[in-house]
Amino acid sequence: MSLIRKFASVGGATMLSRVLGFAREALMAATLGAGNYADVFFAAFRFPNLFRRLFAEGAFNAAFVPLFARHYEGEGRKDAERFSTEVFNVLFSVLLVLTIAMELAMPVLVATIIAPGFADTPDKFDATVTLSMIMFPYLMCMSLAAMMAGILNSLQRYFVAAIAPVFLNVILIGVLGWALYRDTPPADVAFWLSWGVLAAGLLQLAIVTVGARRSGIRVTFRVPKLTPNVKRLLILAGPAAITGGVTQINLVIGQIIASQKDGAISVLQYADRVYQLPLGIVGIAVGVVLLPELARALRGERAEEATHLQSRSVEFTLALTLPAAAAILVISPEIVRLLYERGAFTADTTGTVSGVLAIFGIGLPAFVLIKCFQPAFFAREDTRTPMLFSMISVAINVALALTLFPLFEERGIATAEIVAGWTNALGLLTVLLWRGHWQPDRLLLSRLPRLLFAAAIMGGALWYISGWTDQWFGAEAFTAKLVTMLLLAAVAFVLYFGLAYAIGGLDRNELRQALRRKKGEKPGDETPPDMLA
């Protein structure tokens, strides 16, 4: 399977999850708006998400995948299965102890970390404690699921791991739809959403566990032991956990600061959901696929293939991310009106959310490039360098957020996050070039300025046209807004890709070859270097 087909497999599943996420957020905006119980739910849900990134996704994507691949390709399936069982039992034990400790300490955690600004409002504080206690076991489910997903990704079975998160949105959409139908009070909606999150975690864990078993890896319960293999994983996973969780760390920092203003947490969450769509489809897909592909190329001492993989990944991500960033920057009010402005979500809220979203659009290419650059370090079992830049970006985010929030409120927090993101991305790029781990090829260097030009022209055209279409976005009818947005999207698509092809930023024949599957090739087959595009 070609590299772009693998990106498309993960990106397609992630896109489905993100689209359903939009539906979920739209229903949530209609039921909870940007009120107190929206703040409560988002604050409570952010905490297990932070630990999920710290203890699971970052660590296992960075450390577990290369080590599992080494065992699988070196000693075979049985050795890889034994390694997986060792890791699973240590991880399960740590998570069980952590979950019990956090449940007991939840009132203190809410007062000091999760939402200290709620302490002066007893109802919000008590509700946040309750919802956090219900949802925190989600961390355990998703951490174990992330390990199983790492196994599937190492075996090039990307789709099952990517499709599992869809079920979180399916379950929450069901809860919200029922709540709207029954006209359920906001406090009860938030309560049942919390139980829906926990149910989704259990379901996702079951899906990826079955997928790993069908791929030939059966993980069983054993007495946990710190074997040399597990110790090596922990050495790599410590810095990787911090690196993988830096986005969540920055969001939690923003949440802590934003809790001083009613509705600010919800505003940041609604804006974050929109820009997470292109980030998820492109950035996460590339990050998931690129790490095992680079690890195999480097183990085989195929430096030219590794360079080619890196260059094509950067080219692919920027080709899709630059126009998305331009669109978010210039038509963020129209996007927010279409997705959210109904029910408890007012026109004033639209103005605030769209302002934050436009700022996030400026940072979108940086967040995607981070997903491209980090695998180049992780595949070399270097988790320390990305961790250092992640820590620098956190420090910048904290300093700027504290400085800018009193002046610009939610926009100040968004600005702090994108400055931190660009610092991280440029730092990783500089070290890659300095160490000689990557030398961008001529094709990438010639196409990048052309892609930037095409995206700029497209953004300018959207800005001009949106002045004429603004009257339809002000209409009450959802259909008028949807049709107008589809027309804007069609114009942007034709203009950007048409111009990019015309000036040589994209090559139609190359893309067609990359998407074409060879005769007899099955999903998950490894592609020789000359077939990667």
C-alpha cells in the first residue's frame, strides 16, 4: 500500500470521527450553549484526556511502536506477544493505582488544577467533582486501548485503531439527541454525557483488543514485572509521554486561566473542535503512519528512503493544511454560524468563538508539522529532544497566557498556544537539519512556495466573496447557511487545486500513481521505496 493510501486510511477514519464530533458539538451547543454546565463538562473531561496523552498515546506512539516492531521483525510473533504482555500488565497496574488515587483526591484536584476558578461557585465546583469522578476511569480504558492501537499500527493495520474513536461520538450524539427530545435540564445532560464517555472508553478498548487478537497478538493478564524490555520502554516513554501530551498540557493551562471568566472554557472548546478537524485528518494520520514506516527504513539502513518519506510527508501535510488554515482565518464567523449558532448559542457567542478560531487557524500548519517532525526523532529512539522543545513551548504558553488573558481574554490564550506551537515546530525542524537527519529534497523546496502562493490567492478570494455571501449566513434557515458554505468550499477547492496544479505545486499523475494499489497488493503490505509517493 502506498504512503498516501495509508495516510488516507487513517485520515478517512479520523475524518469520520471529526465530522461526528462536529455533530456532537453542535448538539452540545444547542443543549448547553456556553453556560455553566458546558464549562463543567469540558473541564471535567479535559483532565482524563490530559493523562491519556501523558500515559498512553504519546508514550506508546513514540516508544512502544519501534520496540514492538524490533521484537516482531527480529524474533517473531511470539517474542512480540511476550513483550506486549509484559508491558500491558505493568501499564494496567500503574493505571489502576493512579485511578484509585485520583478518585480519592478529586475534590482537591478540582480546586487546585482542573478548575480553580470554580471554587467560589459551589454548584459548579460540586458538579465538576462528580463528573470528573465518573469520567476519570476513561483514562484507564483509553490508555490500554492506545497500547493495542500501537500493536495494530506496528503491524500496519491502521484502520481498526483509527475507527475506534468514532464510537465516543456515536454514543455522545445518542445521549444528546435523547436529551433534546426529552428537553432534559442541562445538569442532567452533563451527568449522562459523563457516563456516555465511560461507556465509550470500554467499547473502544474492546474493539482494538479484538483487532489485535485477530492480527495474531494475544495479550493476557500476568503478574506485573519490571523486565529489561519494560525498563527500556519506560526510559523512552517518560520523555515521550510529556512530548505527546504537550498539546493537552497547554490546553489545560489555558483552561485553568480561562476558568476565571464564565463561558471562556466553552468558547475555547468550541473553537478547538473546528481546527481539530484538519489537524486530525492530516496531522494525526501522518504521525500514526510515518513512525512505523520511518522505523523500518532506518532499521534497514535505507537512509534515502527515510529522507523520501519525510519529504513527502511534509509536502502532503502542507498541501492540505495551508488551504485549510487560510479558510479558517478568513471565514471563521461563517463556519461558527453554520456549526453552532442555534438554541443557547447566540450571535454574541459566535463573535467570540470565531475570533479564537481565526487565531487557531494561524497555528494549524505548526501543529501539523510537529506531527511530521516528531516521528523522525522517535524512530531513532530519541524521545529526549522532542521533550525539551515541548517543555520550552509549555513555558512560552504559560508566560504568554498569563500576560495576554487580562488584556484579550480567550483570544490571549489562543495566541499563547499558537506561538508555543510555532516555537516547537521550528525548533524540531532546526535540530533535524542541524544533525543531518533530514535534507529536504529539491521537489519539496520547489513546490512549497507554490503551495503557499495558491493558498494565499484562495484565501484572498474567499475573503472577497464572503463579503457578498454574508447576508445568507445571517439568515435563520440552516439550509441557506449550508448551501452557501458548500458554494464557498467548492470555489475554494477548485481555485486552490486548480492553481496549485497549474503552477507546479501539485502533480496529478504522481498523486494518481500514489493512490493506485498494485495488482495483488493487500492493505498493510509494505511498499518498496520506489513505490512511495
